[in-house]
Amino acid sequence: MTEATEAPPTAARPPLIAVDKLVKRYGNVFALRGVEGVVDGKIIGLLGPNGSGKSTLLKCLLGIIPFEGSARVLGLSSATEGVAIRDRVGYMPEQEAYLSGLNAVEQCTYAAELSGLPRTEAIQRAHAALYYAGIEDKRYQPIDGYSTGMKQAVKLAQALVHDPEILFLDEPTNGLDPRAREAMLKLIMELPERRKCAIVLSTHLLADVERVCDHAMIMHQGMLRFVGTIDELRGARGEDTDVIVEVKSDAQKLADALSAQDAASVVFSPVALSVALPLGETSALVFRVAKAVGVQVRGVTIKRMTMEDAFLKVIAAANAAAAAASGITPSEGPRAF
């Protein structure tokens, strides 16, 4: 399990999220199967196919539903301190979560009052949150008549109204047209700086995570399969990584020498080649070999995997491990979702 360590937690600042052997079952059906990991970051993408356990994990972290094992948010126990967690966390659920007949101001004021704010301050906060989310001239119209994009904006506003330290956003771009999706992603990118809060963005859209997130968590079949930075996910760690090498000349000569060192190389021009570094090696291998054979290196660039390839690699590894444990030969591999 890879742990995100952008800013190591201290006694004064616990990690945003820490889970240990977290299990959620409904009868004999497991929704979560022993989730483990420590998470920090500014915008954390919670990735996984539909049904992988993302929404269930968020509800467990908020203390909304009971579970087995341990989960802590901002150092607070989700099992016993759910109310305190919800005072400090904003939650934008995937499903529609407004009271029929209310307008946006009434809905957000109600959410603010539920957080313990007095009526006058709740109304002020409601207007400010709606303005930030882009709901202005129609804030007094019933939410029932809003477009999908406006309903999503109201859900974001009600999650923000009490100035939380973390936002849990569950599929915030679901059902949005390209223009509304762009507006929502722009708001999300601005939140850590403008509202001083961290974000957990739960989605099955790889493009959204690649666009706005600095860390990622990958769920698959009720388990957390990866936790770390986006760079770590895409393979920019100096190990098991492809690089593009530019040389002054003699690319084939360098390729042959590198291949002899188990670094499979493909020449695609007289002055450039792609090199797959052996596990545990870094680009320093390229410079050592180039010096030994007298080839001048002009540049080395890490060739990162695409988000889709990185995601599928994590899922394939999980499937292979499960198959090995059960003695079953894995199928052809996961499909993109």
C-alpha cells in the first residue's frame, strides 16, 4: 500500500483520512472488504468503477452508516465522533438531496442551521455560498425547476455553507453538459486556495481526476488498491518507468548497449529512442551506458503512463493477486469503464 505523504502528519495535525481494516457488509454481501490507507493532499481523487465502494466509503467516513474496523477523519473517529466530523466536513451526495418546494436560499439556510449556525448568520452564509457556486438571479425560485447543472451547484453550496475543512464531493459532474462540467471543475480547482479546504472528489471519470487532483485513491471490488500522488500513479517514481532519450547521434548504438543491460530500447529516429528501465533502475543507467559507449546524451524525459493505462494497471494487478490467491487463471484483463 502506497501512502500519500505530501505533508507528514504531526501530533498537531493528523492526516485528513486514516482507515484500517474497514469493513462494511450488508448481510452476507461485502461493500467494503478491509479498506486500509492514510490520505493527505489538497484535491484527492477517489476513483473506481460504479459499485466499487466509493460512496459507501464516504458515508462510513462521515459516520452516517455503521461499519467494522477503524476510520478517522481529521483525527476524529468516524465510529464514535460522526457529529463532530460532520461539523468540519461538507458533503455533496451523488443523489438529489433537497427538500421539495424549497428555493436555493431556503435549502442552504436549512443546511447551515443544521450545522448549528444561528438563523441570521445561516441566511448570510447561504447567500454567500450560492453566489460562489454561481446561483444568483434564480436563488429564490424552487429547486424542483432547476436544470441538472443548477441542482449540482446548489448541492455544492449547501456543502460549503458552514465553511468546512474538507469537502466530500460524490460525482459532482454527473449528468452535466460540457459547459456546466467545465464550470464545476473550475470551482473545485479554486476551492483549496479560496476556501482553505481540502477536497475528496469521488468519481469514475479519469479525466476529471487528471484535470484537478494532486492525489488519488483507487477503489476496486470494495478494497483500496492505490493511495498516492498522481505522479506516483502514472509511474514518475524512477522505477519501472519508460524514458525518452535524445542523443547527438548514434541512437542505435546506445539502444544496443542499453538492451544488453536489460533496458529494452526502441529507436524511432537517428537521435531519439525510447527506453524501458529495469525495475529499480533510474535514468542514471542511461548516462552510465552512454558514457561507456561514447554517445552524447542531450536530454532524458520521463514517459509517464496515461491516467487510463495507470488505472488499468492497478486494477490488473489487483485482479492478478486475487486470482493467484484463489488459484484461478485471470481473464484477459479489465476493460475501460
